Amino acid sequence: MNQRMAVGVGFGALAGALWGLVFLAPNLTSGFSPFEISAGRYLAYGVMAAALIAPRWNLVRARLSRADWLALVWLSLSGNIVYYIFLAGAVQLSGPAPAALIVGLLPVVISLIGSREEGAVSALRLAPSLLLAVTGVSLISLASLTRGGVQASWQSLALGLACAAGALACWSAFAVGNARRMARLPHVSSHDWSLLLGVVTGAGALLMTPAFMLSPHVHETRDWLGLVMVSSAIALLASVAGNALWNSASRRLPLTMTGQMVIFETLFALLYAFMWEQRLPSLLEVGAIAALGTAVLWCVSSHRMPRPHE
């Protein structure tokens, strides 16, 4: 593995460490709807991004075309606002295990899409890594089910799984579209692109603010303070810092490998869950961690192997 790829893997791991925090947010703000949670997070993201990019705004704006701005709009919807509404809904409706099972297929979907690109590592060579990823996510879900992780009705579970499938589709489209758009913009830094995405996402979140006024629930002051604190923390860590790291990884890694970096989000989400619940992982969870970790290592190894035409 060359230095560029090694740095990309490092950035991908750090992004996963920050993104793993996202799975705690819906439970920390359970009194609010997924729509409200998404609006709070991305309003905070927009404010922070605007403040950080303000000194360079005119310079960065001049480097973008109309097509780039349109790309930012749909990327902000697919990768941020709509994705997080679906994710929060999946966690609240069906619990974290079924949501993790569906959303955890992201590495597989992205890698399979990437394998179709010219010069990419073939899907056949990636098959063992992808199978290990599916095995790991399945073991996570099985472990949660055996511990009573799903207590929802069948109707709620079905709706939650539909939300998880929507989240999977949205973020897969974002990961592929974002990587391809950045490849066309070498003159825009990964960090600036992340901040631009935050500004556009924040603008979109402004349109969601009526959700707070139309909500049938009356929230106490401490509930609002909790939402502000969680939204701000997730915006700073997962959105500003995590997205910048992800963009840096995307520029250094092929799409077939970028997809596997999403596994780090699942691994760190598990770690945070163990810390939150103050317990050690079960045997099934240990198996899941081993499978997911091996999947990443196998993927890296697959990209080091000489390709058939070389």
C-alpha cells in the first residue's frame, strides 16, 4: 500500500470514528421527530460551515460553476438532510439493529458500483471482503435481536426497514456522486468542498424549521437545550470534521476501497454503544467486529494484488 492510499485509509478511519457518534443522537433526542432532529443538526452544520468559509467565500465561490452548485444541492439532500431523516426514522421505529443491518450494506453497494469503473478492482476480487462485511453486519443485528434489541410492532418494524432502505439508497448515491464531482474539481480543497456542502445543507435546513412550530408535542426548555447541544456536537464532529476527513479519503482512494471505509463507522458505533451501556461485547459481537475488521484488511490487500492485465 503506497503512502497516498495509507493516508486515505487513515482519513477514512477517522471519519468513521466521528460518524459513529451519529447513531447515538436519535436516542439522546428521542422526544423529537426525525424531521426535527435532522433540521437541528443541519442548521448547526450550516452556521458552523458558513462561519469557517466566510474569509474565503468570494475566492471559493468564483471557482464553482452553475453545475457545481446544482451538484451541491442534490448532494446536500441525498447525503445529509434526506439521508438523516431516513436514518433517524429507522432507529426510532425499528431500533438500531435492523437499521444497522440495512444501512450497514453501504460498503457492499458502493464497492460494487465502484467495481464497474474503468481500471477498478473487479467485484470477483472484492467478493471475500464484501461477504465478510455482510457477515459482520448480520452478526451485529443477530446479537441485538438476541438481547431484545427490537421491541417494535410489525408495522413499525416494516416502516423502519423502509426508512433504512431509503437511507441506504440516499447515501450510496451521495458517496458515488460526491467522489466523482470532487474528481472534477482539483482546484477546490476537500475541506472547502465540505464547508460548501455545509452551507448549502444549512440553507436547505432553514426550509425545515416550520417542523418545530407544527409539531404536536410541547417540549420543555431542557429538551430544547438537549437538542441544541446534541445537534451542535454532531454538526461539529460528524459533519464539519467527519465530512472533511471523508472528502480527503475519497480523493486518495478508488471508489471500490472508499466504500469499505464506511465499515469504520459501524465499528466505532459499536464501540460507543459498549461504552454507553458499560458492558463488554458478546461472542456474536466479537465475531462481528472480527469479520468487519478482516473485511477492511482484505479489501486493502485486494488493491495491492497485481491485476490480471498488469
